[in-house]
Amino acid sequence: MTLVYQSTRDSHNTVTASQAILQGLATDGGLFTPLTYPKVELDFERLKDLSYQEVAKVILGAFLDDFTEAELDYCITNAYDSKFDDQHIAPLVKLDGQYNLELFHGSTIAFKDMALSILPYLMTTAAKKHGLENKIVILTATSGDTGKAAMAGFANVPGTEIIVFYPKDGVSKVQELQMTTQTGNNTHVVAIDGNFDDAQTNVKEMFNDETLRAKLAEQKMQFSSANSMNIGRLVPQIVYYVYAYAQLVKAGEIVAGQEVNFTVPTGNFGNILAAFYAKQIGLPVGKLICASNENNVLTDFFKTKVYDKKRAFKVTTSPSMDILVSSNLERLVFHLLGNDAAKTAQLMTALSREGQYQLDPVDPEILDLFAAEWATEEETAQEIKRVYDMSRYIEDPHTAVASSVYQKYAIASQDSRKTVIASTASPYKFPVVAVEAITGETGLSDFEALATLQSLSGVALPPAVDGLETAPVRHKTVVAAADMQREVERYLGV
Ligand SMILES: *Cc1c(COP(=O)(O)O)cnc(C)c1O
């Protein structure tokens, strides 16, 4: 039987995995979400000796069950290759009191590569399966990392066009240059006067705009999404939770069956939701610790069951988590409500009209899986320094938010289970923050800081940033948030 993916807002809107990947978002505004979970045999005595690619075959085969084995093999082999600078793809590093799961060894040195290196293959394979002749237009809002990782995956892929919107003053210099220097004849990068939530809201509106969809269809084009709203982003992220656990068993750090916690620096709730799905297929997970920065709307949600976005948007040193409307939480809400689409739709309408909703009643077992805490800017910097002083290991600010939150959680809860920190970016992506935290030196440019970081860490400058300073800037368009749709129409000529 094929797994059913249903829109979180309409119980009649159901599709298969490959259809969900092609569509990206449901046209009713909801997100395609699995209703039941596949049966996967998680035998860690066997899994511990498998490569990352082999674990990916097990997990993707189970969740993306209308793809053939040969199709998935093709996608996995091409995605997880020498683009990654570590043969383990997602190596696990043991530090004092925690394990850092390094998810930043792909071509753009942030964890978005884990899924975005495979999404273009899944999408073009799905298009071929369904005999689709339309050109796929990937429309993406980014808080800094998705945009570059998506373009790295989709640049020059035949039959696709990719348009990326990012908040002009909401990303690091390195992140901005990574995007604006992007090559490829099908890439288009646009800065907006506005924040990430503005970008994401307008992108969602374009997806749901029937007139715009019809105009695209006339020109033989259709939208899809590379954001974590696309289930094709989430499923590849389940793989590394299973892989990390298998590596802990292999190293003798735990015995198979022992519960492990995961702390995840969270923005759009995609990464931590993948961990939730890993738990649903039987991964022995203790707590999923949701770590936020000063945009702590999720911490409040887990403590009060009220989601309230009516608060000031803060620009922090962990920009990829500067989000007040966390898209994938909608999927968890749907599960917390017993997969009730009508109720989920009501709450999401309340969120867009009144800026808040209250969740009631909820599945206590699911809620109890989560713990939530946040870190201030000062705590984040202190954590970078603490970890460096202790282990000579340099965390990026997003990872440091998670690491700091875990320290607080461990003390408050007395939970002594082994804990893995999802380490979502290389410090080379946020060099000024990392160097300032460690040396106290202020006023450095990004490129001065890169050099200092290299001497502090002894880790070679990754190709993702090497040469960035002198690379030609190809994308200079800036528009008001309200003009995003006009820019899309202009660029596509519809
Ligand atoms: C995207 C991102 C996050 C947040 O992940 P979500 O899946 O959106 O919760 C955290 N850290 C980094 C470095 C990111 O790029």
C-alpha cells in the first residue's frame, strides 16, 4: 500500500510522495503530511555498519514509497557524493558532555545541503514519472541558508527555474555574497525590503493565487517549493538522526535501544520535525529539545500552548532562526490535534487574522516529547567561548544557541540521557560572530574574521567561502516586499 500524504488543511486533498514533492505546497494553503508511518526495521546491529547512503536508502525507500528502488538509488548516489567534504556526510563529534552532529559538510556549509542536494533529483525524477512537461519554477523565501543551498542544487538543472527572495538586512555578509554571486542561467536572486516572515508570507500567497497559477500554466510552467514546507526536504532529514544513532551504537557510546535526546536549533521547525518523524518509525528518542534565539515564539508555545506572533521581530547573530511564523509547526499541530485538518485550518486562519491561536485539547504523548528553551545573544556568544575554551572546537552561532539551551535544560531537568546537538552551520559562515565571541575583538570585516578563524581553528577555509570576496556579484535586484509577485511575473514573462 502506498503511503498517503494529506494536506494539513483539507482531508480530501491527498497525494502520493512524488506528487507531494512536485507540488511543494498544497493549493489549499496546507502542507502535505504523512497520515501514518511506514514500517521500518531499525536493527542497529545492522544499521551501525551501513554508510550514510545506505541508511538513506532504508529511510527514503520507506517514506517515498512510490519511487522505485532504482530511482532512489540514482537520486542518493548523485546527491551524497564528493560535494560533501567528509565521507561520513554527517560526522558525529564527541565533545565534553555532548555529541555534535555536523550537518555542514555540503557545498554551502549549512545543514540545508543535507536535503537540498537531493531535492532537485527527487523533483526531476518525480516530474519524469508523471510525464510532466511544464517547467518547474522553484519559488523560495530564505532566512539565509536555504536560498544558496537550493540554488547550488538547482542551478542549470534542465526544466527548472529558481527564484530566491531574502531579507536585505537580515543575513550575514557571507550568506549574502554566497547568494548574489550565484551562477547558472536559471537562477534569480532578489533582496527584499522586509524580514523573512514577509518573504515567506508573500511566497505562500503566490502559491495559493489561482490567477497566477493559471497564468503560469498557460506558459507551461508551475510552481514548486524548496522550503521545508516541501516534504521532499523533510524526509532526507530523517536520515541523519537514524545515522547518528547508529554511529553512537557503533562507537559503543550507547547500546541499541537506549534513549537519546536531540537538541535542535529551530527556525521553521523543519529539522526538529524530521527528528519527530524518526521517533515515529521507532528511533529511541528521549526528548526533542527545541532551541530558539531571542525570537522565542516556539519556547512560549511549548510552555503555554498559545502561539502568539504579535511581538517584535529581532535580528540576531543566528539569522536562519529569525522567524516568527514557523511554517512546519503546522504539521506538528495537525498531529497534536489527532490529524484533524478542519481544526488545523481554523487555527491557521486565526494565526493569519488575529496573530495567535490556542491549542486545545492536544495529544499529551506527543507534547511530552518536546522540551523548549531559548538563549539570549549574550548566552550564545558565551557558549561559543565556553565550548572553544573546553575543547578547541568552534560552534557557529546557531549551533551555539542549541548547545547553550541544552546546558540549561540539563541542569534544570537533571535528565542525564546522552544528547546530540544538531550542528547546523560551519562557523565559517558566521566568522565575525565566532571570532568576536572567542577573542573579544570587535569591528572585524567578514574577510578579516575568516582569516582569524582559520588560525584559531586550524580548519582549512572551505571552498564555499574561499574566493567569495572577489567573485563577481551577478544579482543586484532589490524590491519592496509588496512587489515580490510583480518581480516574479516580470522575470518569468507572464
Ligand atoms: C535553517 C537553519 C536553521 C533552522 O532550521 P529549521 O528547519 O528551519 O528549524 C538552523 N540553523 C541553520 C544554520 C539553518 O540554516
